[in-house]
Amino acid sequence: MTWHVAIMYVVATVFALIGAGLLLALTRPSGPAKVYVFRMAGIMALAAGAVLAMSATAIWRGGLE
């Protein structure tokens, strides 16, 4: 594994943790604007983490050859 792929995995993990944290914060009661923003940002961060992890795996396994 090259350091480029390792960095991609670290960034993907950070995005996924941030997204999960935002979605878990919705368990507390809050206003509708906060719920909307946390839900949208949380889902987008989780999706970014998943896509980045899949891209890192493809690069690591040489799927782009």
C-alpha cells in the first residue's frame, strides 16, 4: 500500500466519523433547521467517506490498469 492510498483511507475515515457524529447528534431534540443541516451534511459526509474508501481500494488493488 502506497502512502497515497493510506492518506485516502485516513481522509475517508475522518469523513465517515464526522458524518456519523452529525447523524448521531440528531438523537437530541433540536429545531427543524438544525435537523435539516445535520441530516444533509451527515449523509453527504458518509457518502464522501464511502466513495473515497472505494476509490482507494480500487487504486490499491490496481483496478485502473
